[in-house]
Amino acid sequence: MRDAPEPLSPEDELRLAFGRAIGFTIAALGLLLGGGVLLILLAAIFLRFMFGG
């Protein structure tokens, strides 16, 4: 049976919280920018077929 993990120090908790916040921000920006690029590409393909280009 394993021992219970030691509680994190306040510095470690703060570092973990900032790491999670930065990771979430990077993921959200990546999804927004990637979604925007995908939307532009899909619109270009759709409009090309629509207007016979």
C-alpha cells in the first residue's frame, strides 16, 4: 500500500495554477485560431463551387 502524497507547498500550488492557466490560454487560442482558419478554408471552397471559380 502506498503512502499518502505529501501536500504541495504554496509555491508549488501557485506554479501549478499558473501552468494550468497558461496551458488553458494556449489551448483556447489554438482552437480559436485553428477554427478560424478552417472556417475561412471551408468558405473559400464553398464559394468557389457556388460561383463556379
